[in-house]
Amino acid sequence: MEASVAERWAAVQERIARAARRAGRDPAEVTVVAVTKTVPPERIVEAYACGLRIFGENRVEEAEEKIPQVHARLGSEAQVHWHLVGHLQRRKARRALGLFEVIHSVDSLPLAEKLSRLAVESGRVVEILLECNVSGEATKYGFPLHRWEEDPGQREAFMEAVARILDLPGLRVSGLMTVAPVASDPETVRPVFRRLRALRDFLAERFPRASWAHLSMGMTDDFEVAIEEGATMIRLGRAIFGERPVR
């Protein structure tokens, strides 16, 4: 029999606690974003009943359909927070701002400029993370930073973009995000997480006026290694909701 959301969530919490202890960290430092891609509203309500409060969607279209259904089931008093964890096209920026509190996937200066303009128009400040491709995978989105430590050109191009983004009104940069390569052994992606943490530390020295509090890294197959390397947000779908249905 398939495990319930409650059973899966209990197991995830124990795994988080063990990984945090191995790294000498407090498990409370790790925020779980429950990724609800293809998850029906009733399962999200089940997760909410287990204590989960932060949910992540990958696609604007799916979120537009699903979020109102979840809120209708939970009622107006529910404290639900929605994060966008998938790629965001500039033409969908306005729709995204109407749905999400935090956008993990800001991967270019033009996207940041569009979000800034829309945020100012709506009179709000939007929390964003800068998505960084530190693995070098051609299929991954993000600022290209797989050689940032040894390639001054790549590093300084990103620093210039960061400086301009930090000057944009309506945005609050609070850290970095990355998606590691899929690997059967999570130890093989440890260097990816370590590289993102080193980049965050470099940015914190270079731009101390920003927060840089968050490292959004680690998913179902590798979140324990990510926690050991400093993740403050982990994005878990299958670990909480089970295998996604085959399309």
C-alpha cells in the first residue's frame, strides 16, 4: 500500500533532522517547499493538514488553475504561501506576480527588470532568488556560472548583473537557487551545492547590502547532501507526495 502524505512527511522530517545534525546545523534552519507539480488540490490540502505551509509550483498555467481550488478548500483563514520554483518566461511575469510570494528562478537581468517594473506598478516588493547554473548543464536554466571561480569574465559578468538587479526597485534579493544534475548517487552532486554556497559567500562579501540568506538547493534525490552543504530551502515533490503519474 502506498504511504500517505503524513507518513512520507514524517519520514522526510527525520531525514532532514539527521542530515542537519551531521552538518552541525539546526533542522529549523531548513525550510521545505512542497513542490506540487501535477499534485491535485485534495493532496495539497492533506499536506496542509500535516503542517506544511509553503508550496511550490513549476508552471504559471497549472498554478492559475490549482491555487484557487486549494484556497477554496482551505478557507480564507489558511496561511498558505506559494513559491514559483520553475522557469519563468518574461511574458508570464505579470501573471506570476499575481500568484507567488517568492520567485526562485530569476535567471536574467531582463527578467528582473520586468518583475521590478510590474512590482512597482502594483505597489509591492517581491522576494526573489537568483537562479545559477553552476553545473554547466546545457539543459539547465540560470546565470551561467559553472566556471565562476576560475573564469574572471564569467564571474564579473554576473557581478555586473547582480549590481544592477540590486538597484532595481520593487525587488528584494534574498539568495540563490540551483538545480543539480540528476544522479543515481547524490554524492556526485555535492560539488554543485558546494559551489553555490561558495558563490553566495562571495556575493555576501561583494554586496553586503543584500541579504543572501537563502540557498534554495536540493530536491527529493539529493536533499540530504544539499542540507549538509548549507541549503536553507529544499524543494521536495516525490518525497512528500509520492511518484508523479505518468503523462
